[in-house]
Amino acid sequence: MNCPNCNSKLRKVEVNVHGAENKAVSYQCTKCDYFEFEQKSAQKVIEELRETPLKIKQKVVKLSQERLGIYFNKNVVRSLEIKKGEEIYVSVPDKRHILIELRD
């Protein structure tokens, strides 16, 4: 397989993607920095990432006096369609987890 830009031979490279066990196969040109991903392996990585839960690092902020809180990231709000004033249920199953449940 040759580079469409400079006609040099493309090198096959397996790329690690953070959060995925599968690797995406990329074909890279060392002369002009052109690259493309193999469709089949890239699709496997995308499907694997879709199966993993969204995990976002958040800081705990002080609200007032003895109260702490967190802000929901806009992507979380959009994906869950959370609205201002909506009620949620919070559970603490153990010392390392907080469970937030939305009710219909």
C-alpha cells in the first residue's frame, strides 16, 4: 500500500487507544506524515469504547458552610437530558461509590 500524497510505502502500526483493549490498525507514511486507519479495527475500538461507561474527573466544590457539591459536565447533562429543578435519588452503597438515579 502506498501513500496517496508522496507515493512512499505505508507502514502498518497497531495503535493503543486509551480505554480500549483492542488496537486500531493505522497505515502511516514516514515521509509526509500521512496516515489512515483500517476501517474494521477502528470500528471494533469504537464499539468497545461505546460499551464502557462514561467516566469524567470532577472536582468537589464547597457550596456553603458544611455543604459540598459537584457540577455535572455539559456532556453528562446532554446525554441524560437532565433539567434544572429535576429530582434525583442519591444512594451510597459503600465508602467508594455514589449512585445517582434518575426517575421517569
